[in-house]
Amino acid sequence: MLQAHRHADHALRDPRGQALVFVAREECWITVTDSAGKQLLRRSLLAGETVALSGALPLSVVVGRAA
């Protein structure tokens, strides 16, 4: 359903130069929250869509199938 990769991304760098990259294999939804409780991402992804982000670790990631 979803692949996640740690990846250096020049557009979305955190101070350590790393971002978390999600690649959806099929339609799904995803929520990512940082260590301070700030919601960094909450949305649906289409098959083949890629999203990259970074935030204060640890990150909480919840992924589900689209209905």
C-alpha cells in the first residue's frame, strides 16, 4: 500500500539533511505527527503519488486504505 524511504531531499531538508519520503502503491490516507504533537501531514494519496516531509523526531505515522 505505501512505501516509506529515508531520503536526503534538497527541497525538504531538516537540519540533519534527511526527509521521510512516502510513495503510495495504491490509494490510501496518511497522518504524520511530530514529537510536539504538530500534525505535519493529513491527507489522501493517489496511487503513484510521492510525498516528502521532515519534522522533530520521533514521528508518529498512521496509514490506512482509502474507502
